[in-house]
Amino acid sequence: MSLPTGPDIGHFHPVASLMSRATDPLHTAPVARGAAGSSVRAAAASSGGSFVKDDPFAEIRKRMTAAAEGTEGETKKKLAPMPPDVAVVTEKEEDNPATDEDYKRKAIQDIQHLRDAASIADLYIAMSNLEKRKARGHPDEYRITDPAEAAQAFADMADSAYRVMAGPPLVGLYSFSSGTVRTFSRRMSKTELHLGFLGEIFQGFSLTKAATKQLDGILTNFIKSLGDISVSSEKTNNSVDQTIRIHQTIAMNITGDDDHQVWVYQPRTRIIYMHVDGSTWKWATKKASHEESTFNMRYVVVDCDLNVNKWLAAKAELEAIFKEVTSTTFKDYGKMRFSAPVDSTGK
């Protein structure tokens, strides 16, 4: 399958165009850093009625501030949470000559690049969701305390998180797999739910028991935050949609020759776009339900490989624009928004 088109960002297009310029190799970062603030304000002014007059990015800044508070903070504000974002430090291949320390240092460095880029993705998700609501005549945030609005809020969030990778400026920084569509249907008890789900989503990852336990904790906290939310999925094809981002570094010996090894490290973000059956969602998030049920889900998997050189060339300008819009840096936003990497090298 092919990637979808990028998200509709409507009146935010002038700001998106500024970010797209950052990925243009002919556009120099020093010039961009100096012009970013005035350029963003000029783009905002040219966008007309989409913005608040005195603070053109008030709604976006408010949404990004909520995202930085994590899933629990977002749900307390009656907002659909931003997509779960998980980073995994995978085990080193036995024939990889790097020391354990050097391997882990490189993996964490690559994960930081991926998460900085994910901060830009979050910004685009916030812009896309606002435009989706405006197109329906509903500029205010959907409230997840309303079952029908909750389903639409989840659907918008999941769709935007999936599509944003295929739109500028991110599309110019990644190469993509063609994507695969999968189906998961398994009868299980509530006690089997988490490990069964994690085994499906993280298939192909070499995870230790310690790493699996850490992932289970992340999933448990996410489900717990959504446990009191009722979802009416009739208007969303009887599904509750979620997207998960998983970051990792893929280490490869590109020669394939054990005697003449050349190892490269590829930072990769895996996007998993899930359509969970409405009755499955209700059973999975219902605290008091202990009976067995069949977990039904369709999902799409796309691997997005970051070109680090392109990212580093564009980062200064992208962060300058990000800071102008959100009033925070990649580092400060990431500290609040993202959990520590899951260490699969741990025993």
C-alpha cells in the first residue's frame, strides 16, 4: 500500500511553508534562524480569520501545553491524548563490534533525533485537528466526556498522527516502507490482554522481560487514563482509532560479510495506525470486566527512516519556528511529553 496524502492544515499553510523551506538544502540555517520569528508572525498575519487576533497561535499553544502534561493531564482536561510515543533501545547484535556503551550511546542519540522530529509531528497534529474541526463547524476541542465526541476526537488524533508523516516538512526528511495492513483477532482473558497486545504490536522487536515489563507499565498508564471514558463509535465505522509511534535504531552490517564488516545505524520511527473494534475497546478499558472476550483490531504499519544529515541541516530553523509557535524548545517539550526509552538491553 502507498502512504496517504499529508494532513489538511488549511489556514496554517503559510507556517507549514516556512517549515518546508527548512528542509530545502539550498536554504541556509543561519539565515533561517535570524528570520524565523518575523517570518512566523508574518505568516500568521496573512492567515486571516483562522487565528486569534492578538495571539495567532493561542489555540495551538494551548493544545501543545496540554500534550506536554501527558495522557493523564490531557484526559483531566477532557481532551483526547496525543499519540503514545515509545522509544526502544534494542539489543546489540552478537557480531556487532561496538562496545555495549558505544552502541547504547548511539541508540539514545538517534532516539533523541527521532523525538525532536516527533515534536514537529505533534505541532502538525495540533494544526491538522483544529482544521478538521473547523471544516465541520466545530472549532472548539471535542470533549471526551461526550461519548460521540470522544470517538471523533480519537479518530481525528489517530488519522492526523498517521498522515502527518506524509506531509511537508517531515516527508522530506524520511524514507518510507510501503506499509502493511494487518488483522489481529484473538480470544483472551483480561489478564492476557496486555501481553497479547504488546506481543502483536512489538512483534519483531527483541525484548527482554525487563523491557516488556516497562512497556506494560506504559500501556497500563495509558489505558488507566482512558478507563472512565465512554465512547460511542457508530459515527466512526464502529471502531475506536489510535496511533502509536515507536522509535528505535536499526543496526546493520551493510556488507553482509563477517570478515569485512561495515555497520550503519538507521534511526526509525514505526507508525502503527489502529482501528479497534468498538466492543473490544469497551471491554479492554472497562475496569470491572474480567470475562474473556475476542480482541478484534485492524491496523497499518509504516516504517519511517530518518535521514539524519537532512534533519540536522533543518533542525535549527524548525526549532526556531517551533519555539515561536509553542513558546518552548524541543528539549523542554520532550522532557515533559516523552517517557524514558525502554531499555531492551537490560536483563
